[in-house]
Amino acid sequence: MRVLFVHPSPLMYSEIFLRLEPLGLELVASAARAAGHEVRLIDLQVLPHAALTKEIAEFRPDALGISLNYLANIPEAIDIARRTKQVLPDCFVFFGGHSVSFIAAEVIDQAGGAVDAVVRGEGEPAVGPLLDAVRDGGVAEVPGVVTADGAGPAPTMLEGIDGHLPARELTRRRRRYFIGELDPCASIEFTRGCPWDCSFCSAWTFYGRSYRKGAPEALGRQLASIREPNVFIVDDVAFIRPEHGHGIADEIERRKIRKRYYLETRSDVLLRNTEVFRRWAGLGLEYMFLGMEAIDADGLDLYRKRVSPDENFRALETARGMGITVAINLIVDPAWDEERFRVVREFALAVPEIVHLTVMTPYPGTEIWHTESRRLTTRDYRLFDIQHAVVPTALPLEDFYRELVRTQAVINRKHLGLRTAVGAAGVLARNLARGQTNFASMLWRFNRVYNARRQVFDHTRPVTYELPLPPAAGAVTRTQLYVHAGPTANRTRRRDRPTETAD
């Protein structure tokens, strides 16, 4: 079969801070190709919709799969499905990905016949059987697949995560992928899943709190095959197991791989496994993302981070001592007032680290979805991008965005303004000499992308597709939120406690 995979357009923050290769879709494409299908891939982060239209007309796919890791892309994906069906009525259109896995049946209903199926859970084990069933019949019996007739067997989870190499050769304009000054930048996955249970996050509910590691030798081979000089390690939490981090480091040293790295981890993991991070700093680890989420104990308790403010600040000092540049994420509570924004601005200016702000957003699959969803002020999918407020704000909405953008602008001037650009002249010159302009354009575009009037206006746009609410079913246990009943499910079930739903 001819199969076309599509990654939707970038979200708001992707216009400035990062644009990452569609690694998950490359892995699914690799699995489809291994099953004997002819595969192509279009990434609308770097290509215009006209390129997709042309590809559909020329390639005439028998099946078209759209990756939906983000709720905000669902309206765009449904529109693509509708247009595809108009041109190719017999084309089998299916969705898959993290976010759509939690609302599969509702999205199929909203698409009104334009979407034939949604794949819940991991795509690699499902895509081959699904495409075979499209050809031979029996789609409804494929594990993880949901159709208009209902859900079939439970999703299948991979035993190992390094059975397929990402089909990187399918992505075009790879020089457009970057994160900060790491321009261009490829992505790689060392581990999959997260054993923690933060209330705002759905990574642990998607994977059933499972955690799997790739083989160091296989990861070393994959790293050696990457052409880009920079690599983003996409793990939810890097180097939970220090022996795994050391094993990959051994392979890097043995193969004499020279790259610059960016990763994400937790403060407590960094403090516990300092030696592995110090070793990686010597191998090229230059940037680290720490999801602090809050600067005080009350905020950390609210999000169930299971770390203390003291641990967070000790982790920052530890990273500084290794020469690693740290990016901090703080979650903006819509209940913040002007004073709270002022305190956060002062904090952001007082520390040398890069500070990012994301707005607290209840997503399907998270525990706060079941406590906050009844308070939603909008169900417009497009606003669920962690840059818009979707629950009531203490300040009038326009004032909230004014304070948010003002705080972001202070951080922007500290890290991305003209003075920083002058200081980063060497980085700019090196990137521009290679024809890389992503980092340079990032320095100037902030005010065009982030402004209060634009964000307020976004709330006034006509809404065609709305996010469905969860059923008002009283209490939900954690394992009921799982997409995959991972290997830790039986152990965690004993510790389950209900998540109360709002009335």
C-alpha cells in the first residue's frame, strides 16, 4: 500500500523557541515500511499546506495517517482528513498520537466520517497490522484501534524501544529543526515513559507508569548515523538509571562521536546521579531543561512534583558547576495576580538560567483534567497549547495576558534580545556560516508572536470543533486513566486513590 504520514503545523511556542523533528512519526513510518508498504512523510512544521496538497495529488495514497501529539492540532487534522476524502474518497484516513489517544471516539464522531480510525497508544506495533487489515479486512480487531463502531482490543506495548530506526531520510528540510542555539538539531530517544505521577502530566498515564530503556549499543549506532551536529534527547526524564547513561557514554567514547546535546530531567535525578551528568557534560551536554514548575513548596505540592524548593535550587547550582546551561519551566497559575507575576519576574532576573513560562492547562489524560475540566472557559482545541488560559483567571483576561507577556518579555530581553545577540555573535556567525538562520530569526520574532492582543483575539475566533468533556462519573482511579496497562500497573494499583471529579 502507498501510505502518507503527516505531521501538523507548529504551535505558538514552536515559532520561536524550538522546532523538533517528528521523531515519533519517523518511527511509525519505519515500522510501516518494515511491514512492506511504500511510505512518504510530510512535516507541516517546515513545509506549506500546498506541499501536502501536491503530495496527495501525485502520490495518491491508499492510507493517510496524521500524528496528533497535541490537542491544538486536532481541528487542522480533521480539515486535512476532509480535504483528503474529497480528492480520494477511498483513502483510509487514520489518526494516532499521544493526545488523540485519550479522546479517540469523540474525535471520530467530530470528523463526521472523514476519519476511519484512531490508533490509541504506541504506533509502531499497531501500524503494520492496521494497514494489513485495511487491505484484507478486520480493522476493528486490530489492538489499539478505535473506529466509528467502537474500540477493539487494548493497545499493544512494545517490549523494546529500539526495534526500529527512525526513518529520518523521509523528512525534508531537516535544517529547519532546532532548539535554541542548537541549529540544526536532530532528536533521539534513549528511554520511553515516566515512573512519576505529576498531576498536570499525561506521560505517565499514557504509558501506564512504565519505563523502558534502549540498548546502549543500538543507541550508539543510531547516534553515529545522525548527520546533525546537535541532538535533543527527548526522554521525559533523562538518566533515571545512571548505569544506562554510563553505558551510552561508553558507546559514544568508543565510537568517538562528537555532538552537542540538550536533554530534560528532574532536579532530584540530577542530584542523585551527578556523576553521569558530569560525564555527559564532558561529552557535549550543553543544555538541560529542568521542569521546576514552581518556586515555592505550595506550588510543588499542587503539581505533585515530589521535590522541594531546596532540591531545585541545589540542582541549579550543581548544573552551573558542570558548565551546563539550564532552562527552567514554571507553570503559570491562572489564579496569579499582578504581585505574583512581579515576584516571578524578579526571580527570573535574579537567576542566570533561562526561564520559560507555560500556562496551567488541564489535558485529557491528566488528573487535573478530572478536577478542572468543569471550570473550562473554552473548549476550543486551538487554545490548548499551554500558552492560553482555558480556565478562569483571577485577573481580567486581557490583564492576565498583559502580565504574562510582560513577564515573558522581561525574560526575552534577558536571553534573546539585542544585547544577548551581540554577546552571542560567535554563535550567530557560526550558524549563519552554515546557512542556519533559525537561531538568528528567533532573536527578533518574540514581539510578533507573543503579544496580549493576539492572545485575547484568539479567544474570539469562531469555533468549529470543541474538546469533549469527561463523563461526570464521580471518582476516577489512576489506572483508569491509563492508555497502556504497563508492567508497573499491578504494582501501582495498590497505591491508587480516587481523583475527584468536579460537579
